[in-house]
Amino acid sequence: MSNIIVNHLLFADDAVIFAPSAKGLQQLLDICSELAATHNVVFNVKKSQCLIVASKNNVITRPNFQLCGAGLPYADSYKYLGHIISSDLSDNVDIMRQTRCLYARANTIIRKFNCALLNTKLILFRAFCMPIYGCQLWCSMSQYAYNKLHVAYNDGFRQLLNERRWCSASKLFVFNDVPVYAAVTRKLIYSLWCTVFNSGNVLLRGLVNSDLYVQSPLFRRWRIILYKL
């Protein structure tokens, strides 16, 4: 990527390594095993998992990858830094998880603050229901899963204001000066867009200057949402 080899990412005690082939991945795992032996580092093999990005046309056999002498289990999806990555690169699993979390947060506010003042309810909704973690990274999803999250956002706000289900959610958002779902996602995407382009990080600079970024479905979704192109 822009003449930079990127085969591992580290964040605190979370690490991910990836390779285009099974042989290459095992070589990287061997380097990790050597590091553990020489620097007194312990890799938790029980919490480590392998994920293969599946091909639609080819049947993939699962090699036995070894880390520190132990075999690694496989998973069809894995949560990394709060975002669920699926083997088919679909974001449906992560979207449905966010939908359940949004319902849970909205119901908690409704149950505990049903008798609170309107301004208090609006502040709580903005604080706990508007931040939709990871929505900026969604680029491959079914319309059904995406609509479920949209409905959860609208339903939570209706119930918080003790309005009927068939009441217009758009009218409620406008009258109470609360952004609609599309505005929330657009704002979050724009914030990440600015962060990526203004960052001095070598990996991010290499990413935005590479053809991979321009050709990626994520960039196309950002461009459609922000600029309607």
C-alpha cells in the first residue's frame, strides 16, 4: 500500500496479523512465537482466532495454524476493537448488534427517566442513542439490516416522548431539534473523513494516497453520503 507493507496492526494489548496466503500467515505467527520466547511475551492462544475471508467461487480448506506450539481456532466473525468483522466482509452482523444495543439503551432511558422533564430526555437521547459506534465503517450490508437500525432509532425516540408508533418520527425530530438518523450517520462519517485526511500517521497517509482507497466500497459509500455522487 503506497510501497508500505502492512501485515500487522497493534492497539494496546490487541494485535491482528494478516497475509494473502496460509504460508505467509504461518511465517508471521512463527515470528510472534520467536518474540514470545526471547522477550518473555505471552500470547493468549485461547482468545486468539483465525478468520479466512471466504471466496464465493472457491472451496477453502482450513490449514492448522500454530502459535507458540498451540493450534488456533477458527471463527466466522470476530470482534476487534468493538467492530465485528465477518468472513464474507458483510457488516450485517455488526449492524444487528448495534440495533440490539440501541434498543437496550433506549429502553433503559425510558424505564428510568419516564417522568423526567423533556429537556432531560433529549439530553439523554443525544448522549446515549445518537453515538452509533462503527457506522462510519459500514460499506457492505443488506437493506433489511440497515433499515432495522433506522427503525430502532426512530422507535426509541417515539417511545421516549410517549408518542404512538404511527406518529411521524421526522416531525418529532424537527420540533425537538434532534438530528434524524441520516444526519447522525453523515456527521459521524464526515468526522472520520476529516480525521483520516488530516492525520500525519504513516499508514493513514499511505492509505489515502493509494488506489486501494479510491477503489474501495467504503470510499464510494462516503462519497455518496457526503456528496451524493
